[in-house]
Amino acid sequence: MATITADRAGSEDFAALLDETLGADTGFAGSVVTGKVIRVDDDVAVVDVGLKSEGRVPLKEFAAPGQKAEVKPGDLIELFVERYEDRDGSIVLSREKARREEAWTNLEKSFQANQRVNGVIFGRVKGGFTVDLGGAVAFLPGSQVDIRPVRDVTPLMGMPQPFQVLKMDRKRGNIVVSRRAVLEETRAEQRSGLIQTLTEGQTVDGVVKNITDYGAFVDLGGIDGLLHVTDMSYKRVNHPSEVINIGDTVKVQIIRINRDTQRISLGMKQLESDPWEGVAAKYPVGAKLTGTVTNITDYGAFVELEPGIEGLVHVSEMSWVKKNVHPGKIVSTSQEVDVIVLEVDSDKRRISLGLKQAQSNPWGAFAEAHPVGSVVEGEVKNATEFGLFVGLPGDVDGMVHMSDIAWGISGEEALHLHRKGENVQVVVLDVDVEKERISLGIKQLEKGAPAVGGGVAAAGSLKKNDVVTVSVLEVRDNGLEVQAGEDGATGFIKRADLGRDRDEQRPERYQVGQKFDAMVTGFDRSKKPSFSVKAMQIAEEKEAVAQYGSSDSGASLGDILGEALKAGKKD
């Protein structure tokens, strides 16, 4: 306890000695007072501030660095009292700190009133610059120097200019200012004034300031407008740099003005003559034209017919034979192609073109070169559950139905006779140009098969209900394979058609090479005839009954047939 008391007493003695040496604190220290310059010495000014002693202020504090101090006896100036008395008994004063205090006071008023302040950029620090605001030093961030990034700030340094105070803390001595805010506000005022003078449809001159992928920004004298790439020219423009460059002076037309958002849309092509005027008369439907492929998409290709006029060839109109193929595999950019005009819509500025229509229809060309009955050779492209697809001359495909592959076996069995990649000979059965279908056959090339498009069946040698002599080619469990005449068409007689009686319907009764009469009952899809003995017997019976009476008149069936046989022998 004694030690503490002694320390406390020592502290009080030191404070008393300090006051005795430097002078007691009278409350003036730290305040700003008004003083009168008494005289000016070589480097100091002696100032009377109304206290018991005078103060001395260095002359350098009255002027900016490198400038002469303008102070003379009798001037009234505000000074900051740093210390009431120094060792020499003089009051320690500071003009610089007084200016700083004054500046802070004025800055606080401007900050509260959201007013601009004047300052000078005088130094560079990390992240920005230092600004002298009339005695107070503020920080100017690099992002707040200008609206757009500035590479060189040298021209702006040392030049008095307005700033906007963004944030200030007097206790910590921090001030943050912005030059950009002032420029934006000024620019907004200019934009608002300028935009009122502009009207839609007006033609003005502007300078290209910036170019993007979608267009260019044009300075109209304080306000920027967007010139979209689609409004630069009627012809296709892939990038704005193909038409204009930064710094170019261009003549543009104001298309739209949004005064709320202050956005302006500009156009250059609107100053040119519209190539779409009278396009329907210039390009009638059905006209054959030559154009250049300018762009290829997933859904087709754009063909330029003239500068500013493009038509679309849809992917479905590109090729007769290449289906579900990307347009880039059919045509290439800058390629010249012949097209046919399919449709013209002047209002929507659309022209539909056809590429395949300018070429001969491969199915029509095939039908002319290979009529029905012609034999061609092709490669089996694919085998399906219902037939074979065969590649034919002219890049077209034909189908052999499973029923037209071979005689005497089922269609399922016939499909296994051929494989993909095999070259086969086929006969043309039918060509449908509109439906783009070609029907082919293989079995028709076998010996004894009916001639397609001519010969036995088609020439009328065999007609339905004709009775002909047939030869047995093959005996099967379900019937007979027979041939009309010596080298006529082959056909089949079902087991049930071999006779009226069950005993006659046994195929084993017949031998290969045996000949007998049968009636033609019809033709299948491949013109192969069907024969029937049973139908012939029934027809003969009806004819006999009609000529020689009926069983209803009292005559028996044996009598009727007997009379018919007698008449046949007489003939």
C-alpha cells in the first residue's frame, strides 16, 4: 500500500513539473482561433491570438508546396492551437491543421447535403489515388476514376476538378471520393437533354465506340445507341467488323427510342433501298435460280439469291435419296447451287427453296431407264422381317417382298437365302414415282416363272377361267407345282383343287411329267397363275346341265353327262 501511494505521489509531481515547464492546459489546446499577423520574419509569421503570449507559424503552411506564401502584417487568419505554451513560453500554432479542420467541417456539410467538392489528384497509392480536398486528404479508388477503365491518369493529376464524397469518418480520418459518380451524373443530364431532341426515323451521324458479337455501340454526341448486326445490312453479316470499325463515322437512322431506359436502337440498312420490294414478281414460284450457300443449320441451308435476298432450303427439300442426313453433308458454305422457288412470303420476308426439285427425280429416271419387267443387278442393303432392300442404279432402293424371293417355300424361309452385302439379280415388278417405291422380284427370274410386264400372263395367253393343259413339275403334300404348256408359266394346284371327290384330292396319284387339264382360277401379286381341276369339273358340269337338261326334268346326272360326251365325240 505504501508503494502505491508513493507512485501516485510521484505521478502528481511529474504532472506539476510538466505544467510548470510547458504551461497549464487552459482549454485552448486543440481548438481553432482567429489571430492577427503582427509581423513576418524570414520563415515564420508572428501571430497574436489574444492570449498572454504570441505564436509563431511557419510560412510554408500558408502556401501550397513550391509556392510563395501570401501573408502580411494585419491579416486575420484562423489557426489551430496545438499547445498553449512551449518551452520558450510561446503558443504553438498551426495553419495547416486549421485548414484541415476547416476542410473537414466543410466536407461534412457537403457530404450531408450530397454536394460535390473540388479537389486535386496529387498522388498514387495501392488501389487508387490521393486527392487534396483543400487541406483534407481523401482516397480515390481506381474504379471510381472514370466510367470506363483509364490506363493513364497522368493528364488528370494536378488539375482541379469536382468529386463526390462517398464515405467519410472524421475520427479515423478516412475520406473516400468518386470522380465517376460526377461524370455519370453529368452524363445522365446530357443524355436526358439530348434524348429529348431525337425522334424515331431521324437520320444522324455517329462514331463507332465499341464492337461486340451482336452489334456496335455508336456515340451520337453524348449518348450511345445500339446498332444491331441484323440492322447493318440486308445481306447476311456474320460479324459487325465485316461492315464497320471502331472510330468510323457512320450515318444511321434512329429506329426506336425508349425514353424511360434511355436506350436507342439504330439501323444502317434502313437508309438503303429494300431489296424485298417486288420480290414475289422477281422470283415466281417454280422459277429455277442459281445461288450461293451462305449458312448451314441443322434444319437446312440458306442460299443467297442476290445481296440482301436469302432463301431457305429445308432439309426435307435437299435430296431425293439422302434422308435424315445433316445438310452439311449435302452442301457446303460458298457452294453455288441450282434451286427451285417453292414459296414466297413477302410480308415475312421468307423464300422457300428446293434443291432436289432442280434435279431429276431418281425414281422417275429409274422408271424410264428400267421399265417393268427389266432385270437389274443390285446389292442387298438390308434384310427386314418382310423383305430385302436392294440398292439400284441412281442411288435408289427397291424392295423384294419375302413372297417374291423364291417359289415353293415360305417367305420366312426365303429370307434366309440371301444376306446383306450380296449382289443379286432382280426383276422390276412395279415403280411408284409419287410414293418413291420400287417393287422387285427374284423368283420371277426362275425357269418357268411368268414374264413380268409381258409374256404368258400379260399377253393374254392365260386368262382367268381358261382351261389349259399343265405338266406336273413337283409333287408335294399340299398340292402340285405345275407348268402351263411346254415353257409357260408355272403355278400351283392346291390339294383341295385336284378334284371334287376326296379320292381325287391325293397328290401322290400324280407323277412328275404327267399332263392333265386344269382351269386358271386367278393370279397372285407376282402374276403367277393358280390352277384348279375341281373348278374345271364344276364348270363342265354347269355347261352340260345348261345344254342337255337338268335332273329336275327327270334326266339323271349320268344321262346328262353321257349326252355331253356323245356330242363331244361327234364334234
